[in-house]
Amino acid sequence: MIRICTICARAGSKGVKNKNVRNLQGKPLIAHTVEQAKRSQLFDCIAVSSDSQQILDIAQACGVDFLVNRPAELATDTAAKLPAIRHCVSEAERKSGFQFDVVVDLDATSPLRLPEDIQEAVSLLERQGIGNVITGTPSRRSPYFNLVELDENQVVRLSKPLRQGIVRRQDSPACFDMNASIYVWQRNVLFNCETVFNPDTQLFVMPAERSVDIDSNLDFEIVELLMEKRLDQ
């Protein structure tokens, strides 16, 4: 198997300004993900895609194999991520001269994953011969029990009521939060899908303490605390 790791990091961020280059434990946020990819020892190459020269300079200093300038139309607030990943893979293939079998995208805003998580997610894909794997963590709220929404009359309703009601959350079907940490594809599936949900998509479950995705300053503070705790152990 020829494997590539892509890390796609835009310059803009609404929740946390310049979060991909913000200092975390003495290094830019994106550097943690590059290091995890390297330590997994899975990849024939690592490519970073960005519309930010600062991010690309950091990636180069971290020793990635390919720097990919992301087109402006793939770096807007409304742009989907899959086209950016496909563009990154295509550019890396053009520069390297060979085609990859497996594509692993790591989100720079999920720095608490371990190299072992990457290894196990990739192993799940290759062992099962499936099209793609996403990662998640057990949900703290259940649409069957304590996740609600408002109807057209602004009346509170359970999001996904069961025909026979339940009185304990433990009795509800298992639900998971996507943690935006690791996405694994067979290359042909990535280039022929428009969603991460496919007929044979499987879930690799990660613990909550490795599943914080930074979307706010509070998330960043939580990640800092969890990293400090990890270093103290």
C-alpha cells in the first residue's frame, strides 16, 4: 500500500483567530499533527495544503514532503473540505509521479490524537477492505433521550423519539460525536464520493480525552489543559 497523509489548514478561522499557527505547548498548532503523522510511520509522504504562506512555511520547517497552495475557491468559509483534500492528493501525485492507494486526512484542529489512533484507523480500513473510516467518540447527548429541538411552533420536542419511550439514557441506542480527527479512504472512494458517509463507512472510536476539536477559545483552553495533564503523567 502506498499511503499519503494530507493536512489541510486554511488561513481564516472564525472561532479562533489564526488557530492553525497559534502556540500550543511551545509549537504552532499544526506542528502537532505533522509530528503525529511522522510518528505513526505509516506514510510514504505527508502533504500540507493551505492558502497561507505562514502555514506552509511552518509545514516546511516541520519537514513535510509536499507543500500545496490551495486555490482561493477551495479556501472560503463555505468551501467543502473534500475537494480540498482531492486537490492536495492530486498535486502530491503530480509532484511525486506516482498514485497513492490510501489517503489519510488529519485535521490540524484535533491535536490530542495519538499516533496509535492513526495506525488503528488505517488498519481497520485495510483489514476490512472497506471504502473509508471516520473517527468519533461516544456522544454526551442522545437524540433518543436528552437532545431536543424546536418545532415550527417553537415547542420543544425530542429530536429522535423512539416508539417505546425510555427512562434511562443507558437504554438508548449508542450514538457518537464525529471528532474531526482522522479520515481514511481508499483513493478511488475519495475521488468518487461527495460525502464521508458511504455504504460501507466504518467508525473508529476514540476516547473523549483525545477527541476535542478546536472550534472556540474554550476548546483551545481545554486542549491546553489536557496536554499539560498528559505531560505530567
